Amino acid sequence: MNSQVIIFDTTLRDGEQALQASLSVKQKLQIALSLENAGIDIIEVGFPISSPGDFKSVRTISEQIKNSKICSLARCIDQDIDVAAEAMSKSNSFRIHIFLATSTLHMESKLNKNFDQIINMAVSSVKRASRYTDDIEFSCEDASRTTIDNLCKIVEKLINAGVKTINIPDTVGYTVPNELSLIIKNLFQRVPNIDKSIISVHCHNDLGMAVGNSISAIEAGARQIEGTINGIGERAGNTALEEVIMAIKVRQDILKVSTNIKHKEIYRTSKIISQICNIPIPPNKAIVGSNAFAHSSGIHQDGVLKNRKNYEIMDPNSIGVKEVKLNLTSRSGRAAVKHYMTEMGYKETDYNIDELYTAFLKLADKKGQVFDYDLEALAFVNTQQDALEHFSLSFFSVQSISNGLSTASVKLLCGKDVFIESATTINGPIDAIYQALNRITHYPIILQKYQLIAKGKGEDALGQVNILVEYKKRKFHGLGLATDIIESSAQAMINVLNTIWKVNQINEKIKKFKNIDN
């Protein structure tokens, strides 16, 4: 049996069905190009008959994609098939994907057809599609709830009609792994011409088993897996392709199959799709979540520092994650604290680890998460955490015009001094406030990340703003919380400015300490 598993991505078709708003042609093309760059074998780019916009996007993508095969969906309706072929006509090679329900429930309650009529419709549609291409895939919708006798019968008829790929969808995420495995095994045992077609599976995640079902199907002989990046899709979503791909790579010793995927592009592709589709990736999401390679437990951190393989089954670099850090929380041990101090260039003789760790635990209990600049403060200027803030925003006002300029005026207390400054920008009121503050402090800050999170519901909900900035090649975090998002944004930047000021003060004192020692 062939050891290569074909990866079929339906992010642009099944995945887009779950989005609150349709993607533009430009956005779909951007996603398609990222999928092609990652080595996806087949990209299902849409359902052309569904709308003029979808037709246009399929046609545009078909003209641009060269290395992945393009595929479009069609019902068992002649016009669907004709339109799908027309939309992909500019592509060098394309696949038509036809679907029709085969379960008794769907036949009776949705289609009002008997099984013989279903077979005739399916075979007729395959013949229609054969006018345009010899690469035809057929999905037996709700296959996991179709009787095995009927499934075997229609699969044999479809293969004889010229279908190259038979897809067995677990349309409603009802199946469990050993059940789907048995279905696939029965097809191989009972369908005489099964060797003339590739068996595919398309699993949904309603019971949280989409990836497990897909892996069990591979073990039973399926050689195409359908799904989406990040698992987006109808209801609870589809098979998360990045999870299946990495399971194949990491457990090749058991699965004994491989893919054509460029693994180092997985993380980047995941991020692109998350941003364009406006679907955040949960921190605990397997493979691509922000916590997937993060460690907070002191025991785990110590083990990872000694050998990453102790608690990581894959190298973060293998999916394109370039930087992985240990979280500094009250659960962290001395090993993590020492690691951060070493990363910042300090030797163990420069500080007292016992005193630093005791102070660290107190701060971690109070603050939640501690950063490297906090450790410096605790190690060299222990009392700085209780000191008054140097910068304080006394007053601000903002004027903003739709599609126009925004002007912000701020009154900033800097120690004993008071400064008033204003700034005007085309980038909105928050950028105007940030520019006004920067004109006072003159810190060479680069804003790298801005995140707004609603805390609560309704008009009184709080807006939490988290920002990440770069200052002299170091990263600093800021947080603001207020019912007014402009105020919370300003607070977050004031938080950062105070941290930078404290770090600068600490650095000056460290220099003095070193001069005294010398």
C-alpha cells in the first residue's frame, strides 16, 4: 500500500462556511498561496455555484496556484458541475468534488429519494464531470451513518464510473475511531475494485474525535485526509490538519506513512489563517497554540532546561516556531529564574539566588506573571516594585473624524515635572495618544502587538488592552483596563513607560555597583 498520505485542505470551502463574514477574493487568494507554500496537495477553493463572489474567487485562485491541485465542490446537479469546471478552467489541473447523501436518514428526510435513485444520480453526475476532468472525487455524505451494505454498493458503482477518490465523511462527527476504522476495513475487504481508487476521510469534531478518527482511518488504509488549518469549520469544526500532519511525522514509527508538507511552514500558515479569518487560536491548541511549547511547572521547566525532550515530543523549530520561553509564574522553580538571569548576561555570583527566588515568589503571587526586567529589579533594586510610578497620565482628550485626522492632547506627570503635548495622525485616536506620549518621553519604542479583550458584556463591559513593545532590542509588556478603550490603551502605554523608566534606573544602579566592585 502507498505510504504517502494526501493532504486535502478545505479551509476555503468548509472552513469559510463557519465564518461570521465571507472572505474577499484577495483574502482567499492570500490563504490559498499560504497553503500552497506549505505544500498542501489539494486545495478545495470553494463552491462556485453558491454565489458570483465564490465563482470569482475560485477563478482567481485557479489562475494563480501552480503547485497544489485546485478543487471545487458540486452537488449532483449538472449546472453545479458545469459551473465548477468553468470556474477552474484556467488551472492546469483541477479536481471536481461531487457530494450526495447516502444515509437512510438523509435520503428519507432531506432528499425524499430511495437508494437506487441516489446511485443513479451519483453515477450520472460522475459521467457529467468526466467531460471536464478525469480527477473526480465523490463524497458519500453522512457515510458514517450509512449502512455498510449500501456504502459498499455505491462505492463499487462510483469507482466503475470513473471516480478516482472516494471520500467517507463523518459529516456530523458521530463516529468513534474504532468504528470508522471498521468502515474503512470493510470497504477494502468487500469492494472488489477498491484498488482503483484512493479512500479519503472528512471528519467533523462534534465529539472531539476528528483527529483521532482520521488517524484510525490512516491505519485502516485511507490515504487522503481532509480538514482545515486550525480545525475551523461547521459547528465544532473539522479535522485540524496541522495535528494530523505532525502526528504522522512524530509517530512515523507506528503509522509508517508520510506527507509532502513543508513542516516549517505550519506555524506561519496557521497564524495567517487565524488573522484573516478573525478566529483566535486557543492558547492550549495542539501544535500551534501559544502554550503548546510553554512550560510553567517548576519540575517541567527544570526538565526542559536539562533536555527539551523530557517534556517536548517535537522540536518547536520543526513547525517554524523560532522562540520558546518558559513562563515565570509562582509555579516556576529556581532553575527557570537562573535561566532568565543567565539569558540576560548575569553570572550566579552577581546576585543571591535564594534572596532573588524568595522575592520572585512574592511578586509572582501578586502579579501573576513575571518578566525578565522584573527579575533585574528584584535582584539589584529590591524595593523598586513598591516605588511610586514615575509617569502618570493626569488628563487626555481626543478628537477623531471618520476617515480623517485624529488629534490627542495629554497632560503627563513625570516625577515632579508636568508636560502637556499633542499629536495629530491619520491612524486613529489611539495612535495619536501614543505619539503625544512619545514626544514627551522620547523613548524609541516600536509597538509590536496590540490586543483588545472585552471583559464582561453590555455597555459597562471593561476593555482590557495588552500591548507588546520593543525598546532597545528588549520586549516590554503593558496592560490597561477601563470601560473606555482609548483610556485602557493609554493606561497600557503608561504601564510600559513606567517599566522602561524603572529598567533604565536599575541599569544605572547596576553600572554603579560594577564600578564600585572594579
